Amino acid sequence: MSQQSENAKPAWGALPDEVLAPFRKQSQSDFEVEFFASILRRDADYVDVLRCQGELLSRKGRHVEALEIDRRLATLAPHDAVVLYNFACSLSRSELLDEAVVVLRRALEHGYDDFEYMELDGDFDALRADPRYVALLAEFCPRPVTRRTKKQRRKS
């Protein structure tokens, strides 16, 4: 490496510590949530960014905000089975079970068919004992789902 490249500074110069300090304390996922939020402030209907933001918020346990994102996504992509499935998950996690059943039915009608994952998904813990959930599985699932752990599923 040449002496010149070792001593080279970025074209924009060194950023002051007061600019960089907040980023040093921030986790990657917190950075991503804020980054996607800044994009959504400019384009509130950017579907790909909404998908990422909804998933991040859900993973961080920010379920009220994730539900708002999923509700908006379901309006923008009303026939997308995965969007509807995620919306049903948010509704179930928020214990809005009547609405969760309706939206889950729409997801299944639009082609969501990963029943094994659905049976493992902790988002449906509140809904799983509901007879309406059991009826949806019976109606849409062609064969009984063998409930395996996530670890067992990865091995197959």
C-alpha cells in the first residue's frame, strides 16, 4: 500500500465526533429501522421498504408499529398472500382474533400454503386454539400437518 493511500482521507473530510457518536451507540437493526423510516417519510407507499420495516419492527417487538405497517401493506397489496399472512400474524399477536381469522382466510385464498411454518409460527399462539383457526386448517390444508420443531424442519 502506498504512503499516499494510507494517509488519504475521504473526499468529504473527517466527520465531527458529534455527528458520528449517535451511530456508534446504535445497533444495526435500530439503524435500519431509522433508515427505512426516513425513506417512508419521503414515500409512504414504498412497498418493498414497508415489507422490510414491518419485519424489522416485528423482530424488535414493536408490534403496534408493525401492525400499522402491515395494515398499510395489505391496502397497497391486497392480493399478496405473504403480505396478508404477515398482517394476520400482527393481528393475532395484538389479540385482534376476529380480524386475524378473516385476514388469514384471505391469505389462504390467495395462495399461502406453508402450513408447516404456520403451525410453528409463534405469532399464532393466541389464535391456534380458536376453532376458527382449526377450521381454516381443515379447509385449506390438504393433509394433516405434522408439527415439528424449527430445528427438525431445518434438517429436512
